[in-house]
Amino acid sequence: MSDAPERLARFIGRVPYIAFLGMRAELAGDEMTAILPYSPHLIGNTKLPALHGGVLGAFMELTALLQLVVDEPAGRTPKTIDITIEYLRPGRPVTLYARADVRKVGRRVANVHVEAWQDLRAAPVAALRGHFLLSDGG
């Protein structure tokens, strides 16, 4: 039996920013979907209104880290090396979803791609490509 749900819950509990955002994650088989329910404190541009770009970026980075935690039974702790974010359209004040695709896991570095969307998965709001260091414990 997989202990992925326990690893996921432990990681979520260790990161206070996840609670601040109101972010949660759902596992369905081997797929993890990150969910960011809309909240007024997430708005960056009140005239549109649109979600803050930092919120979008942090949500996708955390989605990548959560997916690595789910996929990593050896217990290696992922740490961000670098990320590139593509802002594709304004994030409206509605729930945001994201899924991460772990493209390659080496001995020490993982390459992850994340897409975030709102109503239609085929129309992403933003995308992230990142490299993450996989270190033992700590």
C-alpha cells in the first residue's frame, strides 16, 4: 500500500504558505491535482480583478514540489533550483487547478512541468518549468 497520501499531508502541514493560500491537493490513483479556491486576499489587480502573479507562481511551484513528494518513495526532500513561469492569461477570481508532470528524475535533479487552469484545462492560465534538487532528509 502506498504511503503517498501520508507524505503529501506531512509536506502540506510543514509549509505555512500553503495554509495562507488555502491550497489543497487531491490524489486520484497516481494523479495529483492541486486546487486553489478563490479568496479576495489572492487578488493582485483589483481593476480587472485578477489573481496576483506571485500567487500563481507560488501555487505552481508548490504543485511541482507536492508532486515530487508524492512520487518520491525514498523520502528525498525536493528543493527549488530554478523555475520559469509563463503567464498566459489573467487568472480570474475563480478556483484555480494545476497538475504537474515530472518529466525526468535523475540521481539529484528532477525536471517538472506544471500547467494551471481555471474552467477549461485546454486553456491554461499559466505554466511552469522547473528544476528541483532531490536531497536526502533534512
